Amino acid sequence: MQNKWFASWRGQEDSMEPTNGASKPADGAQTESSPENRVASTHSTGNGFAASGVDLQAFDEIYRSAGIKGPRLGYTIGKVIEMLQSEHIKSLPGEMKRSSLLMALEAAGVQVDEVLQDATLRQRAINSYEAIQRKHLEEYEARKAQENCAIQAEAERVAAEYAARISSNLDEVAREKDSFRKWQAKKQYEAQRIADAVALCVTQSSGANAKPVTDSMAAFRELAAATNDPALLHRG
């Protein structure tokens, strides 16, 4: 896939010699396709770069995008790595391993410079891809940080608005309670006035020796009995 990072990378390579000076093998460029070379890709942001560690290109895709062709006889640096991992070479000491590798390349008619040039191109390609992806990631992070600031500001505004509404409700309830307490005080005063007036209007018993009722509640009971009023009887 030709993309922005490839165009940028190609700008750096214009002054270089053609890749390895060889045509692409009939079966296509030999590229590494082992599981280690691939990066998980499950979501795409649609802007050409990964948003959260996904949708990054695999190495073989990066090499194809960079236009790296397979060298003569297909001996890429990846092929050399595979050779070094073979049972015949990997257990050898360092110098013997180097000698065996050079002998194998010479026997195959492969110039070491071809392998080194292939390795250089591939290293530059992945370094360029990494640099551009890092820049994209930094830009993405900056945009998300700005978005988070806007979200935080909105959250604080909404929180302040709801806090003000809660405070207003609590103030209204407090005013209602205060108003009710004041009414209760007036009600007690009014009830006492009524009771005092009733006490002067009734007596404990009839007859010439009757005495004024000094107990206000007793006065209510007397009045209830005299008038047969259930409401007064209950009040007393």
C-alpha cells in the first residue's frame, strides 16, 4: 500500500542506487512472513495510522510499500537469518558460524554486499515507518488530550449546574421547614389562648360553690362534656 510514510521514505532514497540492481524473482519478492514479523491488526481509524497500537503494517507490507525488491537469487537478509537458525549453523561458535555463512553464500554465488544492501534498505524502511508512526501517534495523543480537556470542562460545567440545583432544592426545603416551625410556634400560642379562654368559660361543677377551672386541658374536657362535641373531647 502506497502511503504517506512511503512517499516520505522514497524522498530519502532518491539519491540511492537501484535496489540491489536485480529484478524481482518470478515468484515475487521474498519477504519475511513469520508470526514474529506481524503486528496485531483489528481496527482501523481511517486516517492511515494506528490509534491505539492496532492496524500497524507487518514488516513484509512495509518492505513492499517501500518498493524493496528481492535481491539476486532471493538471498535477502531474512534468508540469511533463516540460514543462521538452521540446525547445522546455530549451534556453532561465533567465528565458525560466520565462516559457514560466508561459505554458503559463496557457494550460492551471492555477494555479501548484496545481502548488506538489502539489510540496509529494510532497516531504513522500518526506521522511517517507525518515525512517521510515532509522529502520527503524538498528533493523535495531542488531539485526544485536547478533546479530554473539552470533555473535562463540560463535565465541570454540568457538575456545577447540578450542584447549584441541588443547593437550591436544599435551600427551599430549609425555608419550608423554618416556615413550618414558625407556624407551629404560632399554633401553640393560639392553642394556649383558646385553652385559657375556655378555662374561664366552664366550671368543674354546677352549683353555688362552683370554682373556675384553672387547668386549661380540664376546661376542654368540661366543654366537650357540656356540648357533646367529639372534636373538643379529643382535643382535651
